[in-house]
Amino acid sequence: MDNLSYPVGKFVWPKDVTDDDRHRWIREIAQLPADVRAAVGGLSDAQLDTPYRPGGWSVRQVVHHLADSHMQAVVRLRLALTEDAPTIRPYDQDGWADLSDSKSGPVEPSLQLLDGLHERWAALAGSLPPEAFGRVFFHPELDKDVSVDSLLAMYAWHGHHHAAHITGLREREGWT
């Protein structure tokens, strides 16, 4: 089950981050909307409503979750860049995934949101001076400060993680 839950492996907090790491994460963040569009391209409503693993969210919920989660990430980034170690507000991602728009709404609005959000996110991150990557926000659920570097690493991983949920399901089901 671990490979169905974590098809790209579990997230590992970065250490000794290089400029190359940052550039790679920013490229991956910029690329995610196209990857998700490709992953869901041509799927029927029934396929979108298929859980990616037993007990997991449907493909539809995963797409909406990516939009919800990545909006939170951009807000957290902007807070870290404009305030001194702000405490962020966690949210109930399972509760959000159970809302009616996440369970049955069309995926196109969330795909469009990802397009614009990631374009802005990558542009902002790519324009930051080196010292900005060390800025932090406090995450009360983790009980730790999270740096801009770590946020970029986490969400580059997060995008791969959920895109792989969808592409893995497509492969297992033989959906072309």
C-alpha cells in the first residue's frame, strides 16, 4: 500500500540547499499544471470519480485538493516574505476534499486555477534574492519554522506525489 500512498516516496526535508535545488523546484512548480492536465486528459466522469487507491480520494478530489493546497502554499509563501515568522493557519484537507465541489465539481476550474497560480508562484519564486529563501513561517501542526526553501521543496514533491497518484491509477487500470 505504501507505493500506492507514496508513489514517489515520502517527503524528505531538504538540507544544504543549493541554487540548483531551488531552480529545479521552481521548474517543477511551473510544470505541475501541465502534468496534471496530461494526467487527467481524456478521463470520463466515472474515471475521475475513481479512488486512486483503496480508501483514497477520487481523481477528481485529488485535482481539487491540489488547487486548494497550492493556494494555501502561495499564501504561506507570501506571508513568509512580508511578515516576520508569521504563524500560518492549518486547514482540514480531508474536510475540504469532502465538500460537494471537491467531490462532484468539474475539474476544469481547478486546472485553470493551477495554471494561473503556478505561473505567478514560479515567477515570484524565480525573482527572489538569495536571502529570501531563508525566511520562515511557523507551522503549528508541525511545531516548527518552515523556510521558503523547504516550502518550495515540499510543494514540488507534493505536485509529483499527487500527479503520480493519478498516472499510477491510469497505468493500473489500463486507461490510455
